[in-house]
Amino acid sequence: MAGGRPFYCFDDFDVAAFELIWELVFGTNVDAIKNARNKVLCATSDTVQPPSLDSPARIPVIQKPDMCEAVSFFISTVAKSLKSVSQTWHLWYLRQQPVYKRKLAFKNSTIDGLIESTRSELAGLSEGQLMELKESSALVTGVRRQLLAHIRQGQPVDVPFPASVRAEIHDELFMILVAFLIANPDKQEKLRKALIDVLPKGSNGEQPSVKAILSTSIPYLEAYMEESMRAANTSPRLVRRTTTDTQVLGYSIPKGVSVLLNPYIGTQPLDIPEHLRSETSRNSKGNFESYWDVSGMDDFQPERWLAEDGSFNPRQFPCLTFSAGPRMCYGTLADTDACI
């Protein structure tokens, strides 16, 4: 439709991210991208494009799904509040507006309905059946574990289930993935060749099926995803609370303070003067270089995640892309969706 002209696509990334995360969390497919594509194609014949190929193409604006609009709205209110001089009062004011209350009521009723529907489906299962149940979504996982806890504690399973599921839309990652392809044409060509080698029908413009993608080993695609998330810094901070009075680089840190740690490993580490380091810091400084080649950390190299035999090795280097432990980000479950 664009005929080689540039076109605005950031809203598409927003909708794609929403669709993937919604399916991951709630297990239902909203077909947002498919529906939007069909509507755009229907309007192709009625859309007149500018004569110059350097001019932006005219693409019909398709309304986002109602839930996607609601989530985007809530995220925008937080962003506006963070820029305000009085963040707390500004956010309170926004929450009093009729449009906020309407979208909040819609969001709550939709999500509460999905939770109760899933809970009703699983409430009649025995403990053994719940143990064998396939966790097809984050919602099923949460309901299943809650019901198992009730059964094992001798509680009735008709106790109301808390509506605590929350999804955050991070379409920035999808835009960054494309940005890395544009900025690194040699890696883009290598990724394209790797995909065509294992999915040859794609060279003819045929879209491979999800089953074909999931059943095929594509090490370079996985390495590209891992390197993109390393360079994009998907985990901007870790929070730890000090258990005693201490000093960090000459600064006094009292006991009981929350310290934000930056696990970013996308560039070379800062050059810290030795006299500011503690003895334990000086003794452990070499541990970093034993894992990472400091001179090459600024480079975008998916190959760093490939083993000598060409297979993908996510443990090639230490990396906290989605944190770790019981509170690790659900985003780690979306790797497959992102590859698709």
C-alpha cells in the first residue's frame, strides 16, 4: 500500500505488544493486528498516495482495541504525573476525571470477568487434575495455584479470587528490535539468511506458520533476541535494602535504605578510581572481565551468544534480562511470542 514510501508504524508496535502480552497473561487472542491489517487492505483502493516516494505514505488510522486504548491511557497518565511538579496531586486529579473512571471501570469489569470465568472452569477439578493441568497462561497459573492452596489448607474453593493480574505494555522493546536491524544491516542479512535456511518458503514471501517456527531450531534468531535485550537494557534496576551502615565509593549509606542497582551490561563499565573502591571491590573486580570482554561490550554482536558448535547458549555470559527468582518478570515467558 505504501509503494516504497516511509510510513508511521509505532502504533502498530504498541498494538502488537498489547496483543502478545494479553495472550500471554489471559490466554485469549484478540487478533488486533490481523483485524487492523484487513481494515487497511480494504481501504487501499480508496487511498491516494503522494507522488513522491520520499513523502510519508497515507495509511488509514485504525482504532485500537478498547482494552489497548485503556491500558495506553493509564500508562500516559503515569507519564504525565512524573513530569509534574506535584506528582501525587497531579495523579489524584487525573483519577477524578470522568474519562479515567470510565476506562478504569471497563478495564476492571473485563479483567474481573476473565478471572471469574477461568476460576469457574477450574473450581470443579480435583487436586490431582489441577496438578496435571497445563499452565496455558499467567491467569491459569495464578488461579490453579490459588485453588491448590485452598484445597491443601482445607479451605472452600468458592473463596473469591483476588483480581490482582496486571499487564504492562512495553512496545519500546519491539521498536528497539527493529532499530537494531536497521542499524546493523550485516546482522540483518545474517538473520534473514538463517531464517530462510530453515524456513525456505519464506524466500517466496510465504509466512511460516507458528507451528513451523516453534518446532524449528533457529540459534541465530535466539542469539539476536538475547543480544537485543542486552543492548536495550530491559531490566533497568534492581532494588536492595541495606542491612547495616556502610560506604559505597566514599558515600555513607545508612542501614535500612533502599538502594537501586543498575544491572545494565550494554556498554563498558565506568572507570572507578581504585582509591574509592573497598578492599572487597578491588578483590572482585577481575570477576567481571573473566566473563565479559570489556573492549567489545559496546558492539552489537549476536554471535557472542552462540557456542562453538553454533548452538544458542543463553548462559554464555551472566545477564539479568528479566531478573530471577520467584519474582522474575513474566516477560521471560514472552520470548517465543517475540520471536514469532
